[in-house]
Amino acid sequence: MKKTLIYLFLAGILLSSCSSLTITTDYDKEVDFTKYKTFEYYGWAKESDQILNDLDKRRIETAFSDELYKRGLSFVKEEGDLIVTLFIVVEEKTETTANTSAAGGYYGYGGYYGYGPGWGWGPGMGYSYTTYSTYNYNVGTLVIDVYDKKEQRLIFESVGSKTLDSNADRKEANIRYIAEKMMEKYPVKPSEE
């Protein structure tokens, strides 16, 4: 139960900020994407239910529906030309940073050509110390897969990953922004409406 609550909390903040967003996109360059007119959602992967609540699922689906609509596609409940699947994963990562500081001084040495007593400048007895900081953070990854329903094959995939944070104030706007970025390389460009 505790793990489920943590996942729900993380999902609630998943797409709340656009910092550290990385996008990877791939598609079948042999396919004429302009021939598709409708799409349907296949549903979320089972694991997503442990991470996302229904509100966030609807926000994400709506954001991608809007992006597909801009590209001339209409949503249908069944018998779509395309099948769209969405899933999300959260991965905990650890990072360690090191910070080294040095302190020291100078002392005298030398003499006349290095012989005998004398004073000069030289390296002093110094010291350095390194401090290590370790922190945990979570990376959320959202994936959209688009399949040609008739041929039952993947034709487009976009993966968006980002570090999670706790700023939920702009969640819906940021979900839309991330969906827009993930769809930028879809072979049909959005219409100018």
C-alpha cells in the first residue's frame, strides 16, 4: 500500500515541470502518414494504473488527442485507422557529486643558490578535502506508440523522459507542452488553425 501511495504521488507530479525533458522519436519512413484519418486508444499498460490516477490519464490522453487532431486525425472508440497506446514508467536513480576544496600556504626555503640558510617563497603545507553528496531522484518516462491497425505494426514511437519534481501548479499546461514536444517529429505537421 505504501509503495502504491508513493507511485500515486509521483504520478501526480510527473509532468509538472518542463526542465530536463528529453525526447526520442522514431517512425517508419516508408509509411504515408497522410492516409490515416482516425485513431483509437488501445488503453494503458497495467503498470500505469499503479502510477497514474484517472485524472492524469485523461489529461495525457486529451493532450495527445489534441496533437493528433491538429494533424487531421479524429478520435473514434473503435475501428480507427491507427491504434494509440500510452504507458508510463518511473525509475529511481541515485547521483553522487564530489566537491574538492584546497587550502594551504607558503613557507620559506632556500638560501644562496640553494645552499645555506635563506628565505624564499615555495609551496606550503596545505591540505585538501573532498565532500561527497548523494541524492536520489526519480525519472518519469512517457511513451506513445502508434500502430497501423490494418497491418498490425508499429509506425511511430515517441519517448519523453524527465526528472520529476513537486511543482503541481502548472501540471495540465506542462502535460500539453510535453505532448506537443513528443509529437513534433510526427511525419504530418500540425495544421495552422
